[in-house]
Amino acid sequence: MMNRLKKALEALESSDLDQIDMARTRALLKAYDHHYGHVDLKATAVEQQIAVELHRSPWKFVGAIDTLCRDGSGNNIMVEHKTTSLDVSNLSSPYFTTLSFNLQISAYHMAQELLGDPISQTVYDVVRKPTTKPKAIPRGSEGRLGTRSEIEECGTYYGHSVPVDSENIPDFETFELYEHRLMHMFIADKEKYFVRYGQIRRSRNDIIDTYEFLNDMVDDIERCRERNVWHMNGSSCQQYGSSCEYLSLCRGVDSPDSDAWVKREGSSLSGSENLSCSRIRCFQSCPRKHYWRYEYGIERRRERSQALRVGSAFHLAMEAWWGIEEKEAV
């Protein structure tokens, strides 16, 4: 049977990454497999879709859990995969504190409890994306890694065999050489790029509170529907250094029928009475934004950002990497 790294790399090939991001992500996957390939976690489900009925029928809470695993003691563990450009070496940073209190974690713990397969803990599987780019290859001293001398004398670059003619060594790293350097860096400095942040738990009271909160959200959305009033939260029009994508509609300087907008397709979990964590965050941010995105059902016509493309590609590869273990366990 095909090993999990090979499966993950094949899944990555279907992505739309450029050559630099492809080299970066391939190196991350290889280093990830090096660090975690022998960890005692057995995947039981990958991209597990969940649906839990709420008080007001036909509303349901829906979501998709990245990975469910069993450890050596048989405990049910939820693994959530994250990519970030932030420093992950400090577990006391606001980034990890925010992850610990994420609504999504509370909701997934609640759902699994109601579905009869409770989660003992959540583990965030965090990977830091590199920002370095291909660089010039220095001459270097004898035996030094990452130099022309290494290629000439050993036929390797950062310890990896390379099909490069010693008489025609490039001045700058090719994408293959760049990938070798990154992989060496990721393996040599694991704590800087790979962190598993676990022991995130939810008590029974937390689970009850979360269920009631979800029902309160449904009541709030239904009240807006009944009155056909979707108030605009002006403090959310400018966040994270950019304007809300629907600001021009709220200002009345654009029409939802213009070429700037397309029908929002959503995912397989979408539905007018399906409540997801992203939908909750949208409604809490601004009911008017929720109206355009989930009630009227449109989004701005635009290409996906580079960060989103990398995150989606890595997530797809992780699904394949963990999915091998699921098949082997059957």
C-alpha cells in the first residue's frame, strides 16, 4: 500500500500553487512526516462531517472535524491542522491562547458528546509557513552544507543528492535545491516550525453552555428574518486593515446584480438552516454582512489569496497523510 507521505505529495500536485509555494509546501510535508511519522496516534476519521439538531427545527449545527484519532490508551482525540506565518515557539503567546478558547473546539466537543463519541482532548497541529526565498549559492569551504563546494565534492546539497553537473552549478538555487534547503531547516529546527498544542478540554458545563449558545444564535437569526431587519455594525466595516467586502452594497454605491458579485456556492455543509462556526462569527461581526453572505447568498468575484491557496493545499495534503492511517487500520 502507498505510504502516507507519497499520498500527501500526490494530493499536493492537484493544487494551484506556484513553484516557490510548491517547493515550500513539499518541504513542510517531508519534514512533517519525518517528525510525526512514528507518533502513536491512529486516525479513525478524516474530514468527519457532523450534524446535530438544535431546538428550533430544522436548524442544525454542522461542521467538519479535520482528524479524529485514538491514542495508545484508546482515548478519542481531535486533531485540528493550522498553518500560520506567526512565531509558534512561544506557547504562551496570544495566538495559542486564542486557539484554546476557540468556539469551534467547544462546538465540536459538544457535537461529539451528543453523537455518543466524546472527545477527551483537542490537539492543535500547527505548522509555521516559511517566508524565505531561493538564494544565491555561496562558494563555501570544504564540507560546508549548502555551498557550491558541497555540490562539487559530494554531489549533494544540504545532504540531499542532486542531479547537478559540477561544471554547470547554477548561481542561484533551483526550486529543487531550494526545497532541499528548506527541508534541512525544518528538520534541524523543529520547534520553530512544528508544534502540537494539546490538552485542550471542555467540561460538561462547557458543553451545555455551548449548546444553549448555538440555540440563542438561531433565535437571533430567526428574529432578523421575521422582521426582515439586518442591522449594520459600523465598527466591523474596517477590520484587519481592509474594508468589508460588502461595504459598497451597504453604502448603496453598488448593486448585488453587478458583475462584481457571484453566487456563493458554499460547501457540502451549506444550507439555509445549517449553523456553522463561520456563519456564527459572521453574524456576530455584522448581521448585515450575514444577510449578504448567507441569506442573499453572494460573494465578491475575486481570486483566492496566496495565503489561502497555501493553507488549502496543505490542508488537502494533511487529509491524505492522515487518511492512509485510517485505511491501514480497517
